[in-house]
Amino acid sequence: MDVEGIREVAKDLDDTLETKDNGKILEFFADDCEVELLGVTLKGKDGVRKWLDWKYQHVSNYELVPVVIMIEGDVFFEEFLVKAKLPNGIKLESKQAEVLVYDEDYKVKSLRLYFDRLDFADAITKDPISKYIVRRLIKISLKGLV
């Protein structure tokens, strides 16, 4: 596969994700694709729709800022920064990574997303008890590192 072709298609996908145009986004995926995130695997374009609906339910708008991109064969890896605004008006940044595997038609066969759900949990919790629990989990998870 052509490295520059994959780079272009991946960039176009990122740009289209920012527009929230589900119809255009679906065109980037193979019919039998898989999307994996948070321990859940979604299959086919119905799975992509489910992921997009979930994503846009939790994020009003966002910008994807590439940090590191690597391409080998049909595999695209990207570390990126998400600069998001949530429906409640809160802004947050989350460092994430994705692995995309493309087919011969430059359609996504597999998308695996990796991110820390605590980035979002801290931003969306409202009541004091939930905020305390999330912040306590963050503190415990860093014990010994900082």
C-alpha cells in the first residue's frame, strides 16, 4: 500500500470527524469493519454509527491535533491530542492514540482507540461525591509516580 495514500485518507478522516457528518464519515469504513474502544468491539457500519452517536453525545465539538504518526504497510498509528468542548461547556484536552488498518481500497477495516476515560470522567461529574471518587481514583493511580 502507498504510505502517502494512507496518510491522506487518515487526514481526511480526521478532518471529517471534526465536522460530525456521519454520512461522510461512514464512507471511510469498509462494510465489515470493526471499531474497538474501552473494551467494546463494534462491528460493521452499524457499529461505526453507534460509536459516532456515542461520541457526539458526549462531545459538542473538538479538534484533533496530531502528535506522532507512523505508517507501515496497511497500518496507520497516530498519537494525537483531542481538544474538546463538552455539552456542559467544559473544555478539556485528552491525549489519545489510534491504530487503523486499511484494506486495498483505502477503507478502514479496523479502528482501535486508546484513551484514559478518567480524562472525561473528571470533566463530566457534577455532584461532589462523584467528583471526590474520580479525583481519588486519579490520585491513587498516580501513587508512586508523583
